[in-house]
Amino acid sequence: MTVVLLIIGLVSLLGLVVVHEWGHFVAARRGGVEVEEFGVGFPPKIWSKKVKTEKSKFDFSVNLLPLGGFVRLKGESDDDERPGSFGAAPLNVKVKILLAGVGMNALVAFILFTILAATGMPQIVENQFSVSSDAKVVREVKDKDVVLVGKIVDNSPAQKAGLQENDRIIKINDQSITGVEAVSEATKQNAGKTIPIIIERNGNQMVVGATLNTENKGDGYLGVASASGRSGIEQVRSTWSSPIVAAGLIKQFSELTFKHLGIAVSSLFKGDTKTASEQVSGPVGVVYIFKEGGKLGLSFIIMIIAIISLTLALMNILPIPALDGGRLFVMLAFRAAGQKLTKAKEELIHGAGFAVLMILFVLITIADVKRFF
């Protein structure tokens, strides 16, 4: 099962990047820019095929490294003047092409959040966005301070301690639990220890003992997915309110993403690499999250995919050289300054940005391996 979940994680991550590139591909062709190659994965190339249509032809390739994908356009530098090149396209077409990948990832996130809102939405953060439902609420919890045990990981401290789904967690080692985040804080503070947990089951309170995992052990400290608030563990919604929930979740998770990104950047400037590394994850961390989240059910997997897709959109909208937002920012900045953006200047700016991103990629990967394995 673990291998299957790891494969699902890799395929999902690759699929989201391919969807991103598909956005560039469609926008380029509609804008009259010639596509030379659509690649799945990164070189070296394993297989390729010439694809011919009525209006154009391009190479479709499958490459060895399953870390993403790419679309190679004719004349990608801003100063290229050949007909059918990216450089010769009108400004509005260039903007559409550069932002199309972001739009596709945001659309995927919106669709997946909408599906979850209609079929059953896991709560993964405290005060998760919700609206009053016009459909039946499953396992309704009216008190927002109530914390229930959701899914329990097999062979986890929670399972060994005898916790059951829908148990209410009242105290962990004499610390009152009044929200989902309190569970994480209390278990993290007592990592590796054997502690008492006061729960309520069927109206009766009882105490169970649990030996928590250490920081480096998988499945979390306790091994449960907790839930709280208006919506309880899951909520079934009718069609009309689902898109509203999806839009609200995109706003909420966008704010959380930028918040943690800000903490990571400020921590790096302060020399606090430990705090910085805890705020972000790379492909290794993503695959690990799939492995662990998969144990909690299909809805959690879909939730993870939606959040990753949204994160890809957000990161690519930022003015970071080598990424879509960076390319757009540099292009517009040179135009505003009245300067010509030559191929040499583009390669220098985005090459430097790519080098920095690769260094960060390696550092994040090392941190993920240390944190999760």
C-alpha cells in the first residue's frame, strides 16, 4: 500500500505540472505562437513523436526525470522578431501565455475543492472556511472547541492506546484541548513520552495512556486526524454552496501559504535555517505527505492534490526569476523603463534565478529527508 501511495504522489505531482504546461501550450497555440516541443518530465529524452495538426506540428516527448514538464516555444526571448515566435507576439498574448499555467493550476484547485465540498470536506486547519449548508451535516459538531478523533493511522500510538473514531479529546497530559492546533502542540511538546489522554466516549469520560512517536518517527506524534468546529469531521453539501466553499478555501489557503513563505524568508535572513525549512517542502516532502495522508482516506488525498495545485499557482505568480511570474515581471519592468530586453539579458537574469532555485531545491530536499525519514 505504501508503494502505491508513493506512486500516486509522484504521478499527481507530475500531473499537476503537466496541467500547468498544458495551459501554456493552449494559450500559445491560440495566440499564434508556434510550439516546438511539449515535454513530460525533464531530459534526458526517453521517447518522442512528431505530432502534426492542420495548423502546426510539434514534438511530444517523454523524458527520464519525473520532476515536471515543459513547453518549448519558438523564439522564447522577448526580442525575437521571427513570425510565429513568442518575441514577436503582442504583449497581451505574451501575458496570457505566461499566466495560463497559473490559471490552469488555480482551476484544478477550485474544481477539486468544489468536489470535496459537495461530497465530504476534511478539516485540516483550525477555523477552516465553511458556510451554512443547505444539506445534511455528517457527524455535526456545534461547539467549535470540540475536538474529535477522525481517522486513526494503523499501528499508531493512538490505535495502540485504544482511541476510536469520534472520541472527543478533552486533555492531553493535563493540557486542555480546545482546537485542532492544540492537539499538534500538545503532542509535539511531549514527543517520545508516555502520557495520559482524557477522552469522552458515548458521554463517559475515561483516561488512556499513549506513548507518542518521536519527532523523526512517521505518522505524526499521535497518529490521528483530528476535526473540530462547525462542520465536524466531514460535511456533505448541495451543489449551490460548494463553489462558494471552494473560493473561500482558495483565499484561506493562499493567505496561509504566503504567511508561511514569509516566515521562511525572514527566518533565512535571520540565519534560522531550521525554522525556514519547517515552513516549506519539496518533492520528497510532498511524496511523504501523500504516503501519510493516503492512510486517512481518498478525501485527504484529493485535498492534498488541490492544495499542491494551488501552491504551484501561487509560486508561479510571484516575481521570482526563472518562474512564470518572474518572466512576466522582468518583461514588463524593461518595457516600463524603455529598455530592450535582449536574449542575453534574459538568460543572465533567469539563469541566475534558476541557479538559486536549484540550490534551494537541493537544500529543501536534504531538509525533507532529515525531517521525514
